[in-house]
Amino acid sequence: MTAAISPPVLINTRPTARAASLSAYLRARAVEVAEIPMLTLTPCSITAEEHGYLAQWQAGVYQALVVISPTAAAYGLAALRERSAEAPCQAHVIAVGKRTYTVLQQADMLPTDTLTMPAISSNEGLIAMPEIAQLSAGARVLIWRGHGGRRLLVEHLHARGIQVDSIAWYARTMPTSAQAHYRAWQAQYVARHGSKAATRAPWVLISSGAAFEHWVHTLSHNVPTQTDAPVFGQRLTDFRYIVLGTRLTQLLTEQQLVCVTVEALDPPLIYDAMQQTTA
């Protein structure tokens, strides 16, 4: 009798609030999903300087507003409502991802004719947008994001002589439970698969540089306490990676990791990426 083939495994590292739809989609297609968030999003109190950026945007100073996530969209819109203010009609509003677009589209204070989103949600996709590519030196762009996000976009715009201001609506930190959740999953996975644990490497979804940094931290601190023998799940190379965008892919391939690139975090794209290799 032919042995049953174990289902593919994906570790979903997205923040808890953003993980559910992907996990449900994959589980419906016989993928074993472990939700082990590598990021938690914590609201930030914006500074007086950032309040000034918001007022300048409302006054029409900026040529474009780039909204990085649905979380940034929700916090930014809430701040606008508190100010009882509407968006300037001439400014482009660029939503990164379908969920961000939906949050902004449903707002009653944004003109829908200036709302758009990139075909590809990565930094590279943003840079290629006409609304970004056609900006001249001296133009001004405001970004709503999490603390430290989208550094490549900012660097690219600065290099073109474009002034970039950012409002960090939330901090992206490593969940305090990440290590414990990972160890529990690892123990269960090794117990179930035994010596065959490494024969079909699980997938790990990496959607940001911060998430990868936290993943590296998790594995590097997962040191055996009773044996010096290698145990599956202690090395980065024990896994395959689905990675958002070419910049992150380059970062991982430089470390000799097996990667498949996706240009958006849509569940069908991630599922299709998992079919590309059985290594």
C-alpha cells in the first residue's frame, strides 16, 4: 500500500488580524496552516510634527498620499474624522493592497476619483505607478504607515529629489508569545513526522523585512537544552519561503534560502506559489 502523502505546510507569520482569510483559503485546499505571527501592531500616539503633516495634506501641500496598510488607513481616517476635515481633491491617494483600498473607498471624506492602487503591492510596484513615476523633483509625498515601514520607497523618492514625510500610526513589534508558539508547533511537527520531518520542508510566508528579522530571532533563540544534536526547525534552511517582492527575495537568496516571490498577498497567489516547487 502506498503511504499517504502529508499535506503541504505553511507557517503564516502575518499579524493575527490579517492572517485569517489566507489561513481559511489554504485550509480549504488541504494545506496545513500554522499561524505564528511575527508581527504585532500597536497604535502609536502621533507627534506634533506628524499632526502638522496631516494639516498640510488637508491644505493640499502634498501631491500624493501613500497608505501602506488597512491599519494605517483606519487610524488615519479616524484622525481626519476628529478634525472634521476632508481630503484635498487634487491629491492622489494610493492604497497598497485590496483591503487598504476597500477601507479608503468606504470613507466618506476621500474623493474616489483620486483613489488608486498599484497592480503589484510591493515597493517595486509602487515605484512603477504613474502617480509616483511622474512626480518631479521638489514634489511632496506623505506616507501613512507603520513605524519603519517601506524604507525602499522612501529612499527611492529621496534619491529623485522628492520630499517625503511619514506618519507612523502604529509600531510593528515581535509578539511576546512568538517563541512559545513556535516551539509548540516545532515539537508537534517533529513528533508527528519523526525522521521524515525534513524531507518536505514547510513553507514560511515572509511579507516584510521586520517579519523576517523576527523569524531569524525566533530560530536563533530556539536552542536545544538537552542535546547538541541538530533538531529540525532550528535552521533557516529547514524551510522554504514565500516572499513578498524582489527586494525581500534578494535578502533571503543571499542567505542561500529557497524562495518563491509573490507580488501581492492575495491567497490564490500564495497557494499557486506553493505549487511551484516540491524541493
